Amino acid sequence: MSNEEIEEICDYFGIENYTINDGMVDVDDHVRLDSLGLTDIPLNFNIVSGHFFCTANELTSLKGAPKEVGGVFHCDENKLTSLEGCPDIIGSDLYAQNNKLTTLEGCPDKVGRNFNISFNPIINVDYLPTEIGGKFYCHKTPLATMLNEVELDLVYAFKTYKVIKGRDINLKRLRYVMNLFNQPADLKQIKRYYNVV
């Protein structure tokens, strides 16, 4: 895509304060691409200093999303099955609820504040960011049967002790980790989504 074509697309979507470097777009501002019926992110973004919104579209991929976002990254209410293409670093919150996420693959390394994957059929914490500065939200997911409204240390313990593998829950490891954190394990609810082995 030529610089002229990129400039036309930026103008069409109201993107301002940008620079183009080798076909990549840096934006020293917010980018709003929400509720436009997009099936693809129309440009290849690099660094966006503000917030990046691509909410309420028809996206099945985050290809073209920024490598780094200084503020909030909203990709909720799309048709994403993974977070591949998601920024590597998000300065504030990541909102990915109401998608079709079955995996956290492609998750950023760092989320500055809250990480929300609620209302997705996600079943494990593989690929969880190495650093979350705020809270982890997984309401109305299979994970919520064990990890709803809990400390991040418990979420990371699930990953460290490999409590979940695919749709299998290792009962011995589950009990060990839940006891470490004084949390109950509702096996009846857990068995709705997982095989307990």
C-alpha cells in the first residue's frame, strides 16, 4: 500500500496525528474504528500512544492491530477466536469480552491495568500475559467456575501448576492450588465444562 493510499484511509477514518514508516502507521492520538462493520483492521499500525478501539465489528483477526498501545485496547464484541495480532504491550486495560475466544494465544506480554475476557468460551490460562497490573476478569466463562473474582496469584498458580490441560482438570493439582489460596472448588460446576481426571 502506498503512502497516498494510507493517507486516504487515515482521512476516511478520521485518524489524525500520524506518521507513516515503511507502511506502518504510528499515531500520537486515539484511534476509533468501532461499530463500523469492519471484517479487517484497514491499516498496519505500529505504535498508538492513546487508546485503540475496534469494538463491535465483524473482526475474526487482529492482524494490523498496533504493536504497542499507550492506553486502552478495545477489541470486544467481535468474532475473535484468539488474540493473535494483539499488541505486545498495552499501557492500560485490555477488553476482549463478548468474542468467541477459545484460547489466549497471541496475548500481550504486558497489560498495564485490567484484563477482561468475560463472555467467551475460554477454558484455560495458557498464554496469559506475564504481567497484569490490575485485575483479571473472566465472568461467564468456563474459567469462572474456579477463577471468578480471585487474586491474580491464584490465576498464575493455575498456569504454574498446570491445573488445566485442554478440557481436562487435574483434580489433585486443583485441590492443592485451591487449598493454597483458601478457595472452594465447586466440582459440580467445574464438571459442566471440564473432564476432571
